[in-house]
Amino acid sequence: NAAELQLRQEHVVTLESRPPNIEGKGEITIRQLVINALRMRPDRIIVGECRGDEALDMLQAMNTGHDGSMTTAHSNSPRDTLARLETMTMMAGMELPVRAIREQVSSAIDLIVHQERMRDGSRKVVNITEVSGMEGDVITTTDLFVFEQAGYENGKIIGRLRPTGLRPKFMDKIEAAGIHLPATIFGIGERRRF
């Protein structure tokens, strides 16, 4: 709703939603902004937070050539993020079958970065999860990195993101963009400690 992101690149257009005035007029929703952004022929769309029916338009944008688009959503886990996106898409009132919504989600989303508020009050990325596709009616996911807590130090939780040893299926997209990541980043070829 508020223009929280301050992107300092060229060719960035910032749009901001607003509530209705005291007479109930003049409201601009995030969904209207996403639809208007699509008319501007963007390379990618970044929605500060999806919390309603704009999720459907965001997913459709991600599925129609706007690779690199991003959004945030509140949820308890990567799996809950997918369920929440499904619920928000249903809020658009299009009467889409659940399977069609799940196919849209699994096709549009490559990666979920899940941040959690820890007991010490700090926020840490605890999962980096790949959305792998569909198996039957279920969206499949694979954890690429998980947070491993090492203990407490001065009242703060310490730890690190540990690779699971699995290489993402979208690695070809990363390499096509000219980014070459060594396999060791994903824990491949490292000796595992148990």
C-alpha cells in the first residue's frame, strides 16, 4: 500500500494504492495497479505485498513473460505460502477450479524465501524452497537451504543457512542469465557432517 520499496534503478515506475476518500470514492486497489502495470509492458512486476485478489493478476503476469517478478506474502511456512496464494487467488471471484489455480501457482513461482521471527526477536531466513511442479493435484516443493540453529550467543540465536545438497531444477534459467554458481553453494560435492 505504501511505497516501501525504494528502487534506485533506471526505468522504474512506482505505483501506490490508496483507500477511498470520506465519500467512498477514489479508491485505487493493488489489483488495479497490477493490471495497469501490465499495460506498460514491463520486464518484471514487483508487488510489495499480495494480500487479496491481486494474487490472480500477479500469477498471470508471472506466467506471461514477466520472469523475475516478485511479491511478498505473510504465511507460517513455504507450504503455507502456496496455500495462501491459492486462497488469495480464489478471492478474485473467477470461480476457477482448484487444480487450475495450483497449476498457475506451480508454473509461476520458482522460489520461496521464507523469513521467520525468532524467539529472540530477530528475523532470519529459515527456508529457501524451490517450487518443483505438480504431482497429481499437489504442488511439490524442495528445500534447497534450511536454517540450522547453532545455539545462543549474548541472548541472540546464532546459526546459518545450510544447503540440503539438492540442485534447483531452474538452474538452467540462472545460467542462461549469465550467472554461474558452483555446485558447492548447494552442498554438492561437500563432505556431509551428521
